[in-house]
Amino acid sequence: MRRSLKTLITLAATATGLAACSPGTPASSGNAAGASGSQQTVTFRLWDEGAKPAYEASFAQFTKENPSINVKVEVVPWDKYWTQLPLDISAGQMADIYWVNSSNFAQYADAGNLMDISTTLGTDHDEWQKSIVDLYTRGGKLWGVPQIWDSIALFYNKDLLAKAGVDPANLTWVPDAGASGSASGSASADTLLPALKKLTMDEAGKHAGEAGFDPETIATYGMNAQADLQAIYRDFLAQNGADFQDEKDQFAFASPEGIAAFQYIIDLINKHHVAPPASETNTNGDFSRDQFVKGNMALFQSGPYNLKTIADTASIEWGLAPMIAGPKGRVSVVHGVVAVGNEQTKHREATTEVLKWLGSAKGQMPLAEQGIAFPGATQAQQAFVDFWAKKGVDVSVFIEAANGATAPAPRGPKVNAGQVAFTPTLLDTFLGNRPVADGVKAAQEAGNAAMK
């Protein structure tokens, strides 16, 4: 859970960590004199050092075309970002433009801290990834300019799947026929579990479900089934027709359909032994990815935020396939980061011009051309595809997922507090320490209580 919440908005270029930050720059420190003495400085804050060079390249071109405006990029790392942000806003020292994610923007939009993009830049934005526009629309207004986004696909070990005769593009999960909230039809339509049993093998060469299989000495796991919000359980919930939150942003995942989805995931771990134990994945969100790159896991469902690490470290031949499907088909969580305008900026006109640039394909091209992330401007996305194609990786499955059926990432002004509250109970349920239905219901109650 902790890993998914962090990595779904941390760029693949810096998957191994974040570098040191620069301190917040007062919004009123603009009017830095250029050669003519009239140049204004607009500050732009983000949390990822790896994206800084791309933005600096973008802003260098912007200033060449807009000589009266200079843009200064500052980095505050993730572990300080969200504590520094409210302090700087309160002190009137926040950057003119800054990154936010879906779990945090609502509280600042509701408090009047953000520029209304619908008014500032208009409401017609077909040039931006629609799912990200929808994610940051609140109260009928858009509050940020889409910058980067990610969806979910399936990384697979080519050799292991070939030996098992498994087609990664033909995997569907179906809840147990006796499970509460199971979809219509029978579990015989489930192609995922049989495939995972073929792909899971102990040190003696026995496969999961085979006589003599030893779950204590697993050499190769089938896939990552863990408490990963973005890559696993949020998707499984949506694929079984369950909501994560209701229209009032309250948690709603303890529905019959939601419990059945959690039951299926947790059974993969504790009943069928085709996924790593939660004792490993609860405390190390990278455990499954690390097993995959070492060749000890056949399937790894995740997002483009893990592309660089896998490409740089994998000792296997791997590929990408569409994500696993459920009763409702393939439904992917699509998350993204936006650039928001500081409502208290002293340089509104200059800030508006920079926001326009940040929303353009030209302005986002360095993010794509350097392979940092999928850009929010759709016309720049091909450059990201081309970057990875040169490395022999077809990332088009992520675009297909984002353009297909999608599920929103966590939202609401108090959703962070809610997730912090429900996580211990959910992790305990993944460990098998309590019945799934009881654990999921208790987690939902704890989360909603924390958001009151």
C-alpha cells in the first residue's frame, strides 16, 4: 500500500529514490531582472529530481519564446513535500506552480489555494488525457494541468510462460462460484488461477496444486498478488463491479462484490500459494518486482513507473501484455500528476502563460523524449512510445489501458487520513490473520471514521 501510493506518482526515472531538495522559494521573489531589467521569474516545484532536467529543457525553450519570463525549477523530495506544502502556503511562500497528486489536491482546491484552470485556460481540453482531466475535476471545475500519468499492464517472463504454455494476453479471473458478490457464470471461466498454478514451482520441481507441492520452498511464484492499491486490488475491485469510494468520497469497498475481489486476491497468497506471502510484500513493496527481475516470478502486474528499473536490472527476457481481465473485463486504475497554479501568486499573467506552456505538447515533449513518463498532452505521447521502442519495449499497452475502461485513483480532501487508518487492518487481512469479509469491513469502517 505505501509503495503503491508513492510509486504511482514517482517517475520511473528515479525508482531507486529521490535526491536532495532545494528550499521553498517565496512566490514574491519574482521580478528577477533580466538584461532589460523587466524579466519576471515564475517558480515551479516538483518532488522528483529525475524530472528536473526535462522541465529545465522545456522552460529553456519557453523563455526563448517568451523572453520576459524566466522559470525556476525547485525540487522538494517526497518525504518532505507534503509537510512543507501547507507551511509554505500559510506563509505565502509557495511556488507559483507546483505538482500535486489526486490524494492531496482536493483539500487545497476546497480551501481556495489553487487557480481554477477552467476559468484560467478554458474548458475545452481534448488535447489532454481525458482520464486525468476527469480525476482533477471537482465541483465542475478543473484544478490542474495534466503532466504525467500511468496505467496498468502485465510484465511477463517470456521463457517461463513459453515453458508453461501460458498466453499472457488471455488471462481472466473469476470469483469463486460460492463467494459473496461473485460474477455470473462459473469459476471454470477463470483462466488466471490454472495458469498461475502452472507457473508456480517449488524447489523440487512440483507445481502448485500438484501432489507433493511444498509451499514453504517455492522457487518461482506465479504473480504479485499483494496489498498494492494501484496495481492490484483497486483494479480487481473495479473488474468485479465494486467501487472503492462512493459519490461522497466515502470508502465503499466492503460491498459483496468488493469482498469477493479481496477474497480472490488473498486466496492466491494463502490458499493457492501462487503469490508471495504477505509477510514479505507488506513490509517491502518492491519484493515482487525484485523477484520478477531475478526470474523468480512469472507475471508482474504494474505500471510504467517500474519500466526503468525492470529495463535496467532484469536478468530475463521479458515483455508487456494487457493487464489481467476480470468479470467486467480489463479496468485499469489511471493516475496522474498535475501542475497547479498558486491562487496567491504575485505574477498571475506570467504564471498563466507558463501553465499554458506546461499543458502543450511542445512544453511536455522533453518528458516524453527523455523517457521520463507518459505526458498528459496526448500529441506528445508518441515520443515516449518511440523512446521505449528503441529499447525493444512496446509500451502501447499502457495507452490502450488508459483509453479503455478505467477506475479513478483515491480522491477527496481527507482520503489520505482514511487510507492511513484502514491500512493496518487491510495488511493484517492479507496476512490471513482474520477472515477476509471481517477484515475488509473493519478496514472500511476505520477509514471512514478517520475521514469524518
